[in-house]
Amino acid sequence: PAGRLVVHYCGHFHSDFGLGTVKHLRRRQPWLKVGLVTTRSGARSPQRIDSELARAADYVWLVREQ
């Protein structure tokens, strides 16, 4: 129904670049609004997102390794 939000969690292999699960969802229900979030851990700083990672999703969350 309209106005509902569904959040689906999966590994980035299944969603980055709109592939995998996202590709199948868009094929079955192309009218849905889909927003992609991907996460990466490591020593990267937010200013160091390379162009390939920037294309992987609508939002990139960088998580510092502990």
C-alpha cells in the first residue's frame, strides 16, 4: 500500500550497483521507489570515497574499524 516503508537488509554483493536482489525487485515492481545504502569498513575517511564506490549506491556509510 502507498505510504509504506520496507527495509531489506542484505550483503552488499546482493545490492550494490542495483544488481542482485535490487535488480529482481525492480524487474517485478518497477514503480517502487528504491534507495540503496551500502556500508564499508576500514581506514577510509568520508572524503576518500572513490568514484566506483560512489556509484555503488545512493548512500555510502563508512564505518571505522575498531
